[in-house]
Amino acid sequence: MEKFSLEFVSDRDLYQSYMPFLKHGGIFIRTPEQYELGTECAVDIMLPDSLEPSTVEGKVCWLTPLGAQNGTPAGVGISFLKDPDNIRNQIEKSIARFLNSSEPTLTM
């Protein structure tokens, strides 16, 4: 199982990485490393103003390779499978004002 750690310093950064179009939510992780679709992983996520990270388990469902169009950074999207701390709801509350924004994100 792959392991990632993310720390978000602002709600805007969190909005750009969050993947609300996935059934249980997900997060985009910038990385030059290449992974296969379906790779299982654990992600420690530190939200803005949080004192400690929450861990979710998921799998790779999105790939952005190096050299992608429009200068989009390379990385992987992780769909949440096990979310014991309900980080999805915490994220959506934090970024609620951005969710209907037309501002581009790192995925769509």
C-alpha cells in the first residue's frame, strides 16, 4: 500500500485538490511519480486550521502525467474508500464557498 501525506495551508489550495465528483470524495496529490490505476493507498490529510491529520484509505482513480496540457501539474487522484474521520464532510464544509466556482482545479 502506498502512503502519502498532504498538508493544506488554505481553503483555496484544498478546493483545487478536492475531487467532489467522486462518489465518496477524493483528493488530487501532486507527484512526479507514476502509479497504476487501482493502486491502493493511505493518505494523511492535514486540513487548514487542523491540529492533526486524518487518514483515509483509497485507490488511484486519476492520472495526470508529466507534461500534461495547460501546464497542469503531474499527480494522481485518490478516491476515498475508507474515511473513518469523515474527512469528506470536513473538506466540503471548509470549501463550501468555492464548490460552485468556475475557478479551475487540478483535475476538472
